[in-house]
Amino acid sequence: MRANMRAERARLGISLREAASLVGVHENALTRWEKGEAEPMGENLLKLSHLYQCTPDYLMGYTDDRNGVAVAKSL
């Protein structure tokens, strides 16, 4: 599950329908992204991050910092 996506939408107090409309996708797509059944790619991920005012890495659960980016671990 992409808990950060759902949490950010709740933080802004917007419905699934409103968020989907603002991003320009069907509600089913946003539902699948929030459940982790599919991932938003490219432009849609950027639109979500702009709407929610956080980084794409945070939305995808790669970092716990709303404004941070994930850092790759050294091997």
C-alpha cells in the first residue's frame, strides 16, 4: 500500500474523486496507486507530488521525509 499517497490526500482534505480529477486520471487509477496495485509513472507521479506538495520519493514510500529524496545504499 502507498500509505503516503492516501495520507497526503487526507491531509489536504480532498476526496479520491477530486484528486483524480486534478491529476487528470480515473478514480480507479488513483485507487490502484494508493493500494499499491499499480504505480503512477512519469507525468502522473509528478502531478501528484505537485498536488500534495511533496517529493515523488515520499509518495512512493522510498523516504519518510516529505521533502526528501531516497539515497541509494552503497554495496
